[in-house]
Amino acid sequence: MTDTTRLTAVLDRLLRERDSFLASAQALSPEQLRGPSACEDWDRAHVVAHLASNSRALVNLVDWATSGEPKPIYSSRDERNRETDELAQLPPEQLLRTFVENSQYLAEQCERLRDPLEVEELDLNGKTVPSVGIPTVWISELVLHHQDLNTGWTVAQAEPESQLNALEGAVRAMRAKGAPGMTLRTTEHDEWILGDGGQLVTGDRVGMVMWLARGDAQGVSSEGPLPELPEW
């Protein structure tokens, strides 16, 4: 059963993080928007385009959760890449408008998660996500890619619950990719066990998500060399 009060809070936070990202993107000149992001092979416009595409595509998961009929987020990775490339070529004003419209549409469609759900868990590219957690999937994407814009904003500036969402998303990805056995323990008292629990890795939420999702190990520690992570 959906906790409607919590869903309201999550959707409000989604829009706050969206507006924070938008402010960073709007501060970029057209030339800066075409400049490099922290994502290999993507300029900043591609980062915005990916989020615009992804927010619209996540509505497929809302349809799946409420109808019971499987509806993957994208038909293929090629479709995702093609749509991102197409959106990235839009004039900056139109690209940002599409980003806002699509994210608003996602938030509106997630209101349907208040109704009884036909499916409690969904498959997202090999990762199992709770249906009620669809909004947090996009928050996770939004927070990580906000830093990828290379404007000086970092995950440390996201709201604490959004940092947790980003970390949860990174843990799901590592599990799906067959990461080595390890226990992840944060200073905020979160803990996840991957595989056999193997090696203990500690750090705060920001440090942990940056290691898992971006390979930056500055904020984590362990006895001995850190486990080798699968490619993100």
C-alpha cells in the first residue's frame, strides 16, 4: 500500500531538486551548454537531454505499476541514445523547456501511484525497484547528473534524502552488474550487503555514491585495497 503522505513529500522534493538543476542549467550560456560535462562523450546539453528523455520514459513504469502490463522504460539502449542525441540538438531554450515539461509530466503521472497498484516491484534494466519508488529513481538520476553538469554544484548540496536516493540507485546498479561481495556502511547509519558481504567499505553517503557511481574513492575507506567495481 502506498504511503500517500510520503509520496507527496517525495514528489515535492523531486520538483525542488529539478528546480535546482534547472537554475544551474539556465545559468549556462549557449556556448557553455555545448561544453564538456563529466559524462564521457556527452556535452552538457546531452546531460539535460538525457534527463528530459528519462523523466518522460519513466512514465512507462507508472503505466506498468498501475496496469500490471509490462512496459519497459525504453525498448532498447539504442532508442534511449537516439532520443538523447535528438533532444541535445534542440536550441537551448527549447531543450530546457522540454526538460521542465517532461519532469512536470512525470510528477503529475506519479500521482497515480496513490491508487492500488497491480505490481509492487518492477524491472528497470535488470534492477528491481519498488513501484512506489519510481519518483526516487529520477531523483537519483537528477542528483548525479546535476554534478555532471560541471557547474560547481556537487551531490553534497542535494537534500539528505536525495543523497540517500542516489546511493540506493547506485547500490541497485552495482548489484545488477555483479559487483564483488562487500558490506557498505555509511556514517549516516545505512548499510547494504552485496553478495557474501565480503569486504567492509565505509564512508558518508556522498562519498559512497561518488565511489559507486563515478569511481571517486576519496570519500570511502576500507582495510586493504578497495574492491574493483564493474564499469558504470
